[in-house]
Amino acid sequence: PMFASLANFLERSLNDKSAATARDQDDDTRLAVAALCVEMVRADFEEQPQELARASALLAERFGLEPAAAAALLQAGRSQADQAASLYRFTRPLNQALDVPGKIALIEMLWQVALEDGKLDKYEDALMHKLADLLYVSLADLMLAKQRVLSEK
């Protein structure tokens, strides 16, 4: 009985740990997505309020968040972006967490942020290509995602 209760205890704590790990991964994923949204807003060297608002709305939609929680997530993403030396810090957890359709959905979301102000700056375009490379999204998928976003506008 003592061995059985020890085994039960270990199993429970391992399950708790994997649930906590999954939660941490979710948080990492959300933070990485938020940071990439901030990077996209900043790509053209001016933070447009409408691009920030769009990024916040897209985060709310993607993660099922209240507007205040989405704004807080965007703010957390901003501080992550301020500290990051490279985009790899954000794309690494996303490569682990997302499948190809998930990555394409993310690319589409970032195109929506980039195109919110009605123009695509060369720096925004360059950042999209760089992110597609880092996320192993093909050029064809990158361009198709852009077309879908443009046709919705």
C-alpha cells in the first residue's frame, strides 16, 4: 500500500508538472506571438495607434482574451521585444508549439498588423520574409497569406 501511494503521488505530481509545462508553453507561445506583433508594428519605425489596436484585437481573437487581457499581453510582448537581441528568441518556441497551418495563421495575423495602415513598408515586408524563414514557412505560403489578407481589406 505504501508503495502504491508513493506511485500515485509521483504520478500526480508528474501530471501536475506536465500540465504546468503545457501552461508555461502556452504562455511562451502567447508572449512570443505578442512580441512579434510589436516587432511588426515597429518595423516601419513608427508605432501607428491603429496597428497597435489591430494587434491587440487579433491577440484577443486568437487566444480568446478580454480586451484588457489582450492589451496587457501586447504590453508584455513589448517589453519582451525591447529586451530581445534577436527574433529567434520568439520563433524558437513557436516552431515547437505550432504546426504548419498554425504558423500560416500566425503569418496571416502579422500581415494583418502590417497592412492595417493601408500601406506595406519595405521594412515590414523584409520582416515578414525574415519571420517566414525563421518559422520555416515557404515563400508561396507567405505570399498566399498576404493575398488573403489583402483580399479581405
